[in-house]
Amino acid sequence: MSISLNNVNYKINNKTILQNINLSLKQGVYGILGLNGAGKTTLLNVISTLTKPQNGSLSYNNTDVVKNPLILRKDLSYMPQNFGLIPDLTVVQNLMYFGMLKGVSSKTLKENIPNVLEFFNIQHTKETNVKNLSGGTQQRVALSLALVNDPKVLILDEPTSALDPIERINFYELIKKISDNSIVIVSSHNIYEIEKYVDNIIVLRNGQISFADTVDQLIPEAISGLGNSVSENSLNLEKAFEYFAK
């Protein structure tokens, strides 16, 4: 299982959003970080086939996704940052409705929905209207929807924005389990939130990849770039991230 991007570029009104993006993603958890406007969401949209790259290639298991987007879409689930559930429908009704829009059969949904609700510990809310749920619980419903088709590729854009600190820890522990059999891509602006749970991080700066490696390599590579002006003891993860992001 693999996703490859080669020399991917994307512009809007002559403004460069992504430039020379080269990535090879395999099973595991990838954290995409960057400041606002760095290109994180556009990169996720390209990988999820919502945005077609203007140059370069995107492949899934060595098959051209630009020409054959359904090859990836059938195995993919994408939860954008502002995903809107239908407030007057129950949790199960939302999962059934959006699941069928994603092309999942009614039979498969009925089999999978109890499992994903239990996975996120919200089975007790299944007959509750979404408008009566807390923001954190609504986020878990949206995450349940992202898993209801048993995706091999899971893309999550700022997925923990409505979760409290305990829910965030639980969420990333669940994501780590999911990655045993899938590619998981999570965007964030907080390196401390994801450092323990991702296998690799990708830092974007002005639409370009400035760092792509394990978290353990972030500080050493920042020190290498800064030269003798800093020591390893004086540079923390946040400062190292800022070096690559700004």
C-alpha cells in the first residue's frame, strides 16, 4: 500500500499554493504541519483527489490517480476541517445517509456502524439528534463516519479542534491503532499534540516541503541548518518546527 506524489504543483490566480511536492507514503501515521496558508489543506485535497494537480503526478499502488481517481477514492476517507453533520438527524441516520453518499452499501453500513460507534465510545448516542450533542461528541460522530467504509487511506484535516485534552489523547491512540492496516494523514498546527503518535512529520513552508522525516530528526536537522548558533539543549521541538515553518 503506497501513495506517491512527484513534482506536484498547484497555483490559484498565479499564486503558488504547492510547489515541487515529492512524497512517498506507506502504512503508518503522517503528520502534516505548517503555519496558516502554508498549503496543508490544498495538499490534503490533492491527495484525496478533490483538487487536481496542475503539474506532476499522483499514484496509488503504482496506478495513476490523476487519470483514474476512483482507484484511490474507493479506498479513501477524508474528513475536512469543517465537516457539517445534519443536526436534525440522529447519529445513526447521519452515518447511514453520508455513508450511502460515499457509496457504502446499506448492508455494510449496518454491519460497520455499531463497530465504529463502539470504537469511539459513543454507542449510547446512536438515537440522539446531532444538534443535542456536545462539540466533542459531534467530532467523534464525524470521525466515525470517516471510518465507516473501513478505509485503507484516512485523511483528517485538523481533526481535534473540538476535542478536549483527554479526548485528543484518546483520539490519537485510536488513530495509532487504525494505522496498523492503513495510511493515516493528519494535519495539525501543534507539534506537541501529535509528536508521540505520528511515524513521520511533513512540514510545509509557503507551499514547499521544508522537512519530511521522523520527529526525532527535527531538532538535529534544525541545528544543522542553524549552524553553530544554537546547541541541542537550547532548541526544543517548537523552536525546531518554527525554523522549518517560517
